[in-house]
Amino acid sequence: MLRKLIYPLLIIIILVLGGYLLSIKMDDWKASQIASAPPEFVTINFVVTVPPETPRYQKLFLAGDAKELGTWRAEGLELKKGDDNKYHATIQLPGGVPVEYKVTRGSWNSVERGTDGIEIDNRTLNPTKTESVNLTVATWVDQGKAEPGTSTASGDIRRHVGFHSTLLNNERTLAVYLPPGYDQNPDKRYPVLYMQDGQNLFDTATSFAGVEWNADETAEKLINTGTIKPVIIVGIYNTPDRTEEYTPWQASESDPVARGVYYGWFVAYEAKRFIDNTYRTLPDRDNTAIAGSSLGGLIALDTARAHNDIFGACAALSPSLWSAEGKLLSQWTADHDWMKGTRFWIDMGEGETDDYPTGEAVPHLQTLVATLESAGLTKGNDFQSLIAQGEDKNEAAWSKRFGKVLTFLYGK
């Protein structure tokens, strides 16, 4: 009888004691987790040393992917110049959340560069504790010459900031150039040219290295002299995902589809639908064109193919035909029936060899020309090609020949 009473009592004691010991272990584990976990927010002190060519009167900023750094706005977090001639900023960042960022002078045409002007990767930081981060800017992309905030835009240019893409799940600016007389002729409709890297087209304050295409001044002159028909030009700003968005093919086998495919749909449907609903456009295929340079030229060509029912013309200046081992050239050589009824402008600078990864800029252009001709297109009517003598691959060179592009596409 006594034995029957003792066994249950022992079991109860063991369970109680085990539960107590387990609770101690759990408390110890929780304490260790709390101790090892990064704090909710940490304080980071940035100290930036700048090169001698930095203008004394310009502000400095940190631009990054965190909202505290402006979510990649060029004027994200302002830095203050100290008595030590260095620039300082103190910020609270979420602990344990890595951030990427760069130093700018308020625009992407005044972003920092590495030694000898070479583009650098984004700076990275994983904030886990209060610390000081000391940075040294080697040089600026514009050698300190650009003046952020000084606009050179002319004519009627309307900006739509924060235009959202559902397909790409991001936002960008659309800069819309309207031809002379747009407001004075409320019954008139206009053809539309959609262009990539839109921040480089109209304004040195937003353009790469402070050099713009002068697309607004060029269009105004040609329209006012009666050389071309009045045209609306839509400048689609790029984003930090420019390379991915302007590349039509998979970046790796893990990607279900290339981001450039989504970008083409974004231009053809999201951006075009907005422009057609907002402005007096001629929305049909014959009055809708797409253009770009470098990778922007590559995605313009691919979008013209993929959405040939939308775009009746395409201009590609210095297109990156080398991308994916020349995949566009091989694709177009194998299938070119769709090209009939589409007009093309394609060009390369004679001096682009050093900037062309394979060194075959001109041969690649010649291959594309041969493909257009094999599709039955005739030069001067269906397409125009140009090897720009002595020209390199940059905004200044594209600006020089943009008038020829407009004249070919919209000449009277």
C-alpha cells in the first residue's frame, strides 16, 4: 500500500523538478538570445573625407537603399561640414539590416568614383552596434564640375515623379517634353518617342556626369524650323536596377525570367497607357517609337521586337550588342520576318572599341545592318545606319547625332 503511494508521489516530484529546471534553461536561452540579438536601432556616425576638387559651396549626401538614406534618392541624408574639413552625419539605422549606399553631391551626375574615375560598387554596412564609419571619396564622376540643382531644361517639360510600376514593383520619374504650341492647339495630337535613361535627355542637373543630350533644345529647333513634325518625347528615368532592367535575358539560371522582359512590358503598357491617358497622343503603332543608348539601346531593340504591335520605329545609339555573347544578333538573324514595316536607326561611334567589351562595335553594327537588309529593309527608307567618325560612347556624342535621329524618324 505504501509503495503504491510513493510511486505517484515520486513521479509528481520528478515532473515538478524537471519543469523547474527546464524553465531555468529556457530563461537562460532567452537571455542569451536577447544578448546576442542586434539592437532594434543603432547609432552610426559617418565621417567623410573628400578630394581637393570638391566645391566648397556644395552639400554632400549619402544615398542608399534604406529609407533613412533616401531610398536611393541622390540627396538622401545630408552631411555637415565640420571644423576638420570633413563631412559628418549621425543616423539611427535598424540593427542587423544591411544597407548599401554611395556619397553624392546631390545628384547622380555628381556621385563618387574610385581612383582614376572608375565606377565603384555600392558601399555596404551591416549596423549591429554604435560605431563611427570613416569614408574617403577618391574622386567625383564629374571631377567636381557639375552644379546640382542648376537646371538647363528648356521648353515645356513636365515631370511625373514617383511613377509606380506594378510589373517592376518600383518607382521612377517620367519627364515629358511637349512640342511648341501644345497648349495653344487643344485639338491637335502628336506622335510619341519613348526614350530610356530619361534623366540624361533634358537637364544637366539630373544627367550623368553633368552632360545632357540637349534633346529639348534639338527638338525645339527642328520643330520651329519645320524640319520635323512636332513630337512628344517621354524620358523614362532609369533606376538602381538599370543593368537588370535593360538586359532582356536571364542574369542566372535561378531567375525565372529576365527583368528586361518585365521592363519592356512596363514601357509598352504601363508607361504608354499613362502617357496616352494624360496627353494628346497619336497612340497607334505608326506614331509610337522607342529609343535608347548603350544598354538602353539594347532594350529598345528588344522591346521593339517583343512588342512589334505597339512600336513602329526604334532608334538604338551605340547599342550593347555584345550582351549575352551577342544573343540579340543571333536571335535577329534566325528570325527577322517581324522587322518588315518597322523603321530603324542604328549607329556606333568609331572610337567605341575601347569601351566595347568584345572590341567589335563596328563589326556588330555591320552584322545588324546585314540582318535588316536580309529582311528586305532598304537603307535610307526603312532604316538608317551610321558609324560616327571619331566619336566615343557618351552623352556628348549621342547629343551630336540626336538631331539626325529625329530627322530620320519625323522628318517632313
